[in-house]
Amino acid sequence: MPKCACSELQQERGKFQPVLPSILKKGPAFVKPKLGKATKSVADQATVKKIFPNTYGLPAVSFVKGNNAAVCKKAVRVGVVLSGGQAPGGHNVIGGLLDGLKKANAKNKLFGFLGGPSGIVDNKFVEITPALMKDYRNTGGFDLIQSGRTKIETPEQLAAAKNNLLKNKMDALVVVGGDDSNTNACVIAEYLKQQGVDISVIGVPKTIDGDLKNEHIETSFGFDTATKIYAELVGNIERDMNSARKYWHFVRLMGRSASHITLEVAFKTHPNAVLIGEEVLAKKMTLGQVVNQLVDLIVKRAKAGKNYGIVLVPEGLIEFIPEMKELISALNDALADHEAALAKLSSLAEKKEFILEKLPKKLADLMKSLPAGIASQLMLDRDPHGNVQVSLIETEKLLVEMIKTRLAELKKAGKYTGKFSAITHFFGYEGRCGVPSTFDANYTYALGYNAAVLALNKCTGYLSSVKNLTKKSQDWVCGGVPLTMMMNIERRKGKEKPVIKKALVELKGKPFMHLAKVRAAWATEDLFVFPGPIQFFGPAVVTDITTVTLQLEAGKKIK
Ligand code: FBP
């Protein structure tokens, strides 16, 4: 394993000791699980129960003080895997897990499966010792053991995973992932139970997208840091724009489906316009209507002498526009149904021609009306979980092209005299491996430590839950939430599948309602905020601040 080169900041940050919730502070011997009521899945209960007969309906678990020294007597071996997209704080999950295990029994061992879930199937792992962990504490990235998007689902993959876990005498597996990876964790937990194998599977809620949340998971880790990084960049652009006053900036922000990242970055920076995919869907807006809404703003600002502005666009926007959603869903099915035939065609152009013939005429016409680049991007391979790779679809460029055309029409009709010079940006990968904020450093450490406690208590099919997050980390509440509780049935790769339901932006939720109140003023009055970089040292008011989303959800008032 290569030793990483350390920057000055990393060396100083390495000394930071995350603050554990008080309940976990004395160690796993002093906390006992308290079981809540039996749970049910968020939807499609009968179907989910049938697919997960052994892990369905488990009670939620909370940890309370108590003597539980018995769980520390036998030395255990635990495997950990990082799954899916990177998110700041992954290394601290591993650090917390290691420290929780070692605190319980110095003979406990932690192993990291390499390269994501494929490492379990291929039996590639490394022991994570305190010495190895040392250089990775409080750092961004997943490079200690890397990540991957392999989905363990075929009978062969499941059997290989089981055999490798047994061969390595593992007592538990911790899967650090988003909604799809944790769905997969539940599939593995259920499979092991069905096979009579006594190995616990615990999930940890990771994703910068912020769409893995519910009453027990107030936020997924990484969201805090990633949105702070994007907000710094957006704030810098706003200041540049406000200095030069000659460009319109269109910034697409990551967040595959939900628009939480865009909403949070908007709260931190007050852009002139912010598109929220969930609102576009609820209002059943066409692409043309989305464009016209932006054109109206550009014309209005031009009349006030402002030929500049900034628009935030969620990367998942395209999937929320009803006509595009229908097209993408038909494309998903057609690509899955004709996989073999498509594999024989070599160029993307040939594949596109082939697929156009398989689509209903209305959708084929829509596809043909899109700029060639965008139509090709819609055809790209789905990820192993069946998701469209929206990070590769340049929606911001599509919007700019359509806006230019509309403004030219208005100019011809004498209804617009301004100048429109647009610059596009995409911020995604820039934020996924940043140095975790103090919030994420503490949160991820607590999630990992808590996962160790769940594993020692033989809980299986649970997601590590640490809540009460707007309070100081000492006051955070720890426990586990059953993975099946979050599931529903969705169509993936042309088939109905059980998956953890994504938490989208709620239009009746406090964060969106707040946006609805303030955005008209942001549109015209230039109330930009320049948040600057994440602070790791200094007054708590700048180092310990949590997201506006969390604060609003907790009922706090925001200016
Ligand atoms: P996870 O849900 O696995 O955390 O990943 C989310 C994400 O960062 C999205 O925001 C983005 O669309 C996608 O990953 C990009 O995927 P990839 O890393 O495969 O390019």
C-alpha cells in the first residue's frame, strides 16, 4: 500500500481527534441495544417482505448505557468495503470502526476489501492496522481501499462472497454506501441468513447526494463537505461575475437524482436562479417551459442593465422533466431488452439508429429533436444498478443552446436588446474527495464506531444511525435502522426490483418552502453570498457549522 504524501494541512488535520457521542465514549462494553417496535417498508410491504423474509420487519435499535462486556470477550474479524461514489469522510468511517473494534478487544481485526464490492467476490483485501490507518485519519478520498460500483447479485457472486467471508472467518461485513449499495448490503444480509451463515451485515449511509435520509438518518455523510466545496466555488464565480458584470454562468451540480445539493448550495450563495428537479416534475414543466422561465429572467435583468447572472442546475434535472423522464425510461427498457443486438454494433451512431426504431414515434421524435451530443449522452451505458449516468449529460449546455435560440427570436421581434454571453460549469468530482469538514469528520467517525457496536451486538441488515445532528456531537443519538424499512419496488434495467427509496426534495418540506420565500429577491437584487473555503481551525461559528438544510429541517430560523 503506497504511503500518501502529506501536505502541511493534512499533517495538522491528522492530529484532530473526532468527538464521539457521549453514549459511545466509554466504549462498546458500556452500551446496550434497546429494541423499538417492528418496522415495515416505506411501500410495497408484501413484495418486500417476500423478497427479504429473514430481514424484513426488524425493530429499530437505539443504544443506551449498560454493561455489555460480554460482547467484547470473543475476538472478532470484520470486513469493510467502500461502495459507489466517493464522499468526504470515508476514511474516518474506517478509523471509527477500527477504534470501536480495538476498544472492545485489542485482538479484534479489521480487513478492508479492495476496489469496492468486487473485492469481496474476488477475495482481495488488506488488514487495516492502526499503523496503516494513521496517515488516512481526517483525510478525504477512498484511496485507502478504493471503491467500486459492482453489484453482488448473481447466484455465483453471492456464493463467492459467502465463501470468501467464511474462508476468512469474518464475523461481520460493513458496507459503506448510498441507496443502491445499501440495498445490496441488505441482499447480502438476507442471503447469508437464508444460507444459515452467522455473519452480520451493517450499512453506513454515504453519498454526497444527500438522498439517503429518513427519520433515523438525518443526512448521509459527505453532503456537508461537498456542498461547502461547491458553495465556495459558486461564491467565487459570483464575485468574479459581480466584478466583470458581463457573463451569465450556468453551473450544473452533482446529485444524481435529488436536488438537495443544488438547494443547499443555493442557500449558501443566493444565486439569481436555481432549478429544483422535484419542482419541475411536480409542475409537469416541459424543457421549453424551463427554458422560457430562464429567458424571462434574462430579459428582465437585461432591462435593468444587468447582462449577467448565475443559474444553478441539478445534474438530475433532465430526469425530472416529464417528457425526458418518459424518454429515459423507454430508453432504459430498450437498452436492456436489446443488449445482445446492441453489443454487435460498434459505433454509437449505429446504436442510436437501432434504438430509435424501437421507441414509440413520439419519443423517437423527441430524441431526434435534441442536440446530437445530448441524444448520444442519453444512450451511454447504465451503471451496474441501472442508473443513467447523469454526470455525463451536459444539461447546462443544452439549456444555454436553447436559451440562445429563444433570445435570438426575441431580439428579432424587438423584445430583447441585451447581451447574452454564457459560461458553463460542472461541479461534481471536485467535491467528492475533499478534506472532510469538522462536521463530516465527527459524523463519519461516529458512524464507523457505531457500526462496530452494531456488529459486536450481532445486528444484521441494519444501517448505522447517528442522529440529533444539529446538536453538539457529544449529544448525538446512536443506533441502527433496518435496511428493509427504507425499501420500495422500482423498475431497474427493465425489471421490478426492491431498492431503498431515494429521499427527494420535499416541496412541502421546510428547506424548499424557505427557498420559495426568498428566491424572488435573489433573482433581481443581487444578494450574493461568498462563503469562502471550509475552515478547520478557528472559532466554532466557522468550523462547526452544519448545513442550512439540516438547520431548517430541525426548525431553526435562517436569515
Ligand atoms: P453514490 O450514490 O454512490 O454516492 O454516488 C453519487 C454520485 O456522486 C452522483 O452524484 C453522480 O451522479 C455519480 O455518483 C457519478 O458516478 P461515477 O462516480 O460512477 O461517475
